[in-house]
Amino acid sequence: MSDEDTATYTRWFKALADPMRIRLLNLLAVERRAMAVGEIVEHLPIGQSTVSHHLKVLAEVRFVLPEPRGTSTRYAVNERCLERFPAAVRAIMGLEAGRA
């Protein structure tokens, strides 16, 4: 595994190390649509600023993609994660060679 892949996978797992980020990502995946921060707050037991912080972390590793709409931004799951993340796990476990 290359140093670049190792660094990428480390960032991904750090982003997923918070249980609330897992719940937030799951919410967006289950809803199957882009959601505004206010909508997300209605589903999770945390405030708007905390949701915004978690979305920022998830967006930095591209698990979620911001979609600007007028004066607000909606967030959706990055569909490429569905392909890349499982491949990363396989690479970490030595089950396949190459980049995820």
C-alpha cells in the first residue's frame, strides 16, 4: 500500500471515528437526497453548529458533497464512496492490490 493511500485511508477513518458522524452519514444515505442543516438537526439530537462542524469534516474527506442552492447549502452522500470505501477496506486487509 502506498504512503498516499495510507494517508487517505487514515483521514477517512478519522472522519468516521465520531458516532454522530456515522449517524449523520447514515441519515443522508437513508434519505437518499440532499438535506439542509436545518433538516438534519430535526433528525439528530445535536444543534445546528455541531451538525455544521460534522458536515465540514465529512466534506473534507468527500464522504458528503455540498450542493449550494441559493442562500443555503444542502448536503448529500458522495456516491463514489459506495465504490471506493469498500475497496479501501479490502486493500487495508490485503485482499486486493492497487488504489481504492
